[in-house]
Amino acid sequence: MTKFPKGSLVKHKTGEVKGEILNVFDQGDAPAAYYVKWDDGNHSYHLEKELSWANIDRPRMYYREPRQG
């Protein structure tokens, strides 16, 4: 099971840059990996141990407004 579902807001443990989980790669017994879109515009692939929740109070998800029309 993965720690961060798709759409989760996370930060990299080495800095304050935050991002959104775009894809989750659940690899069975191996640790999960994630493809993240960062606030600075970059995209990258990370193992679960490299990420933490962006908000320590509670997990947050990024929700897009439904398209109208």
C-alpha cells in the first residue's frame, strides 16, 4: 500500500520545495515510488522515503475545480 495517493501535496525531505503527486508506482513488496510535479515547474521521480506530507497537521489533497460547459 502506498503512503501518498495521487493528488497528495508533498515536500522533498531535503528542502522546502512542495509538489503534487501525479503518478504512483506501487511495486508490490518494494517501496512505492512517485512522479511529482514541483511548485518550481520541475517534474521528478522519487522513492517514498524521500518525501513527506507538505502540511504536518494533516494530509492535504489537490483538488481541481470541475470544468464547466
